[in-house]
Amino acid sequence: MPVGTQATVKSITADELQSLEARIILCNAYHLHLRPGERTIAELGGLQRFMGYPGLVLTDSGGYQVFSLQGNVKIDEAGALFRSHIDGTERQFTPENVIELQEALGSDIIMPLDQPVGADATPAEAAQATARSDRWAARARERHLRQDGRRDQALFGIVQGGFSADLRAQSAQRVVEIGFDGYAIGGLSVGEPKQVMADMLACTAPLLPPDRPRYLMGVGTPYDLVASVALGVDMFDCVLPTRLARNNAAYTSTGRKSIRNAVYSGSSAPLDEACDCPTCMKYPVAYLRHLAMAKEMLAARLLTYHNLRFYLRLMERVRQAIREGTLPALIEEMAALYAHEGAAGKGEETARW
Amino acid sequence: MPVGTQATVKSITADELQSLEARIILCNAYHLHLRPGERTIAELGGLQRFMGYPGLVLTDSGGYQVFSLQGNVKIDEAGALFRSHIDGTERQFTPENVIELQEALGSDIIMPLDQPVGADATPAEAAQATARSDRWAARARERHLRQDGRRDQALFGIVQGGFSADLRAQSAQRVVEIGFDGYAIGGLSVGEPKQVMADMLACTAPLLPPDRPRYLMGVGTPYDLVASVALGVDMFDCVLPTRLARNNAAYTSTGRKSIRNAVYSGSSAPLDEACDCPTCMKYPVAYLRHLAMAKEMLAARLLTYHNLRFYLRLMERVRQAIREGTLPALIEEMAALYAHEGAAGKGEETARW
């Protein structure tokens, strides 16, 4: 899922999302609650109409954003009290109103409020936050199933549990017991070593129903994606292709390229010989470099489109590889090109797992 | 001509320029000389190939930009010595090397170096600068016609003369005597009252050969365009549609709209009911407002496309009005909608002329 936090995949139009065959994107309920507000979007016919985008929209609850408002958030069993980062007004998120918020937005897939486990949490803190998230999950489901609610919006559960296999297993069991339309794995790829992420994923994914989508939140590099698929993951969202594009980096069939590199200054070659996107079909890489050096917004736009095409094409290749039994070869290819990315450092020289 | 100073009409692709039927755009030789350099562009096959744009490109010499480098430019009969605004290196522009620069860029229409007359110039200063521009024009033509030069690039002359009808007439006479493929009227719309611009235009335009294009540089509002056409002008360039788009302003069939206005916050109407551009066909104006409030670059992109469509459609209407003899009505329409824009202030309540 391309990330369109504020109801826009940055620089990209709805028509382009269609030409990219992006059938689902992610928006953020926290951001849209603050601006323009769910009432405005509901009155305009929902997010898809608001954006002119005929595909599906998954909204993240925005719990992650709320809990990142350091010093500006009070959490208790009821929910989270916080101040808008835009105008400072006080707001409350509860497991219930976050469902209503996303119902009003018209999200096709709704994510419940959860309490993330901090990267430096003690085992007791991790257990506490996870247990609360699980209780909130039950409240979210109850609210979503209330009599007067809509029936055409899916609700996913989120497995938490920090970096403890036991906690992960407990959380998975509870969330599956509650029962959701799909299952997300949260709280990973938040700065931990890749091998830790891999271990957590390997012990969590098999506990989730095979007939429901599994969604690994906030992941990842091209290698992370294909390796996670091998562990049973079906869905991802990640800002990497769009954010890196705005920092002048391109994902290509020969590895990541920094487009400001002087080596491209006189090159009439396309950005990626193997790519069929308009950026690669139309422009010499020297032009892209020029735009980047001149800080022209067209650089961000052309690279964003290209990087999204790379990611979505990669997922096409994953689906084909699964059908043809060649996923291991695709994992090797991505490992060779991209496994050095996302290493947590401190002795970790590769992010291969 | 949409303005693409750095070889990009900001935020817009070459394909979009085609779909806008923008058959000619303006780039700036000064900017492209400094970055990426004319040699790079020449080696890549010229500006049009570099940009992936199959239409025509007129390059401004960049004299205006050079002479705007206050305190950093030394002018004598040979040309102008200045420092790059990018890296501080010393450069020289002469009437001759500015022609060679644009020949290397592959410009379809080349503009010669001229010395603008400052808005606060004395009559003697204005006369001196204008006389020098006219001498430089002769040198430019000579260089362009040298034996080993290309023959497929047009060279325009520029009429200067400040705000003196006599000087304008002298300059026009000299420039026409030298003989060019087309004639530009420079040094207007630089802060003078609109009526002064109109007077200068009215006395200059008739002195230029009717069988050659007349190009009014750096003008203007929708009203300025249609009113100038009535005085015999054929070509314009102006940053207004693109720059204002980036400041969240839209040209519409009912006047200029500031898209951040709260009145649009809940509106499902298009930006302009009368417009056929994708921005208007696809998105509710409330979405455009949301993008603008959230400072999303898609706002600039969608408004830029719309404003260019408005301007190019206006010129279509001008051509049709000329054929049908209805130009006066179109001038009245634009006067009602746009004559209040661009008034110089200080008692000038309307920019109608």
C-alpha cells in the first residue's frame, strides 16, 4: 500500500494511482481527524470520493502518531488524551471513537487503536501495554458490530507483544479469539535489529488464520517485503518508496541509486533500463539529476512515481513467483540488491535475515 | 508560453505540456548556463530532448537575471561580468557568447542580450542603455549569421526605450533595420503604472513589421493579455499562472480564487464549473483546499495544471475571437474579472487600460 497520510500520496494524482495499479492505499485517521476532519470528508462522500480515487483505502488509527506526541499524551484504560499538533486543541482517542472516526471517513479497512510497546520497554511494561491493546481490540470490535453501524467496512486486529515471543503468542491468540477480518502485526521495524524483527515475525505469522490477510505494518525495504512474504505476510505499507523519492533516491533493478550522484550528470540512459514507468521511458537520467540539483519539485514527482512502480511491480513479481514456485530466487535477487539496507548498525552489517 | 526557467515548468511533466497543447515554452539561458551547463544539454541532444518535450523552446538570454544581481555585475560595452548565484564563480555574458550559449542549448527562438532600463533611470541613462542594447542587437545578429552557425534557430530582436515614446520609437526603428525573425517588446511590466505600460505598447507595437511575431515579455494578467492582443501582440510569457498556483491561487471563469478560503472547506463543486482540466473534472474544491492547507505538493501541481489550462484556453479564445470579430467582448469579459489585478497601487484602483 502506497502511503497517503493526509489523503494524498505525496505528489501523485488519483489517476496515476490507477495507472500504477495501486488497488489499495493507506491514509491516517489521526491526521484526517485533525484536518480536514471526518465530518467534512463524510459529507463529501467519503475518502475515496474526496481523493477522486476509486480503489480501496485502509486507514491506520493514528495511535502510533498519538503515542509519539511525547509529553503531550495521557494514557489510561479509557484511551488517550492528547493535543493536536496543528492547533494545540485537546482531543481524546478511545477504542470506540477511533472506530467511529474511520467509519465516518469511509475506510474500506479500519485499524483499531492500540498502545504501542516502546522500543526500550521493560518486560512488565510490554506485557501491560499488550494486554491493554488486546482489551481495546475487543472494545473496538464491539463498537464496530453495533446495530446501527455500517457492514461494508472491514476491521483488522493488531498483534502486539513487543520483542517477546511469549507475549506475541498471547496477543495473537487473544486477537484471533476476538475475531477480525484480517490481522496486522504491529510494533515491528521500529529500530530493532532485523534479526529480532524476523524472529518475531516467524513466531507470530503462523499463529494467524491462513484464510485471512496478514498485514505487516510499516515494512519495509524490497528485501524485507519478499522475505516477509515467505513467512506468510500478504500486505504491507511503507513510506520508503515515496519518502526516499523526495530525498532523490531511486529503487532500481540494479540497486538503489542516489540521483544527485555526479556520475549521472551527462547520462542519456534511463534511470532503470528494466523499468516501464514514464519516468524511465521518457527522461534521460541526466535530466532527473538536473531537477534534483535544482531542487525542482518535478524531481520528487518523477522519482515517486518510479519508486511506487518498482514496489508495486515487485509485489506483482512476488505473486507470480508464488504461483511458479520461484520465490526463493526472488528473495536471493532482492537480498543481493537490497539486504544491506535498513541494517540497524552497531555491528549489524547486513539486514539480511 | 508557460515559463520553465530551469528546463521544467514547475511540477508539470512533458506529457502534460503536450496534453495542455502548450506548443512553445520559455526557458532561461542564464539559469541553464549555470546548471547543468549548455555543454551537458548539447551533448544530450538539446533542451527539447533533455526535457522530453517535443514542442518549441524559446530561451530568454537571462540578461534580466544578470542585471538583477545587484552589486555583483559590471557592465561595459563588451558585455556583463557577474558572479554565479549558485557557486560564486565569475562569468561573462557578451552579445556574442549569449547567442552561442542558446545555439548550444538548441533553442528554437533565441533572445539577444540587452541592457534593461531601470525603473528609476534618468532620461539620459535610459537613452544610453537603449542605445547599447541596440548595438548589442546588431552584434548578436552578426554572430548568429556567422558562416558555421546553425540556420534552424530563429533570433528575435528586443525593443527597449524605457518609458519614453521617443526612445521606444528610435529603438524600434534600429532593431527593425537590423532585421530579426520576430520582435520582442522588453522593459515593460516592471512596476510602472498599467497606463504607462499601455501607452508604451500602443506607440511601439505599430512600428513592428506586421508579418513577424510580436512578443511582449513578462506580461501578464488575463486582462493584460487580451488587451495587448488588441494592440497587435502575438506572444507572451508570464510566471503568473504557475507562480500563483504555488501560492494557492486559481484563475477561473468567475475570477481569481484563493483556494485556502474557508468557503471552500465543504464544497463538492469543482474549482471551475466551466473548466475541462483534470483538476476540475476530478476533484472537489474541498479536496484542493485540504491539500493547500496541509501544504501538500499535489496542491501546487493540480493548480498549476489548471492555471495553465486557463491561460492556454484564453489564448485559444483570443484566436477564435479574432477570427469571429468578437475580441472587444472578450476584452470586456476579462476586464470585468481581472482588470483589478496588477494595479500598481498609489491611487491606481484598476489595472484597466
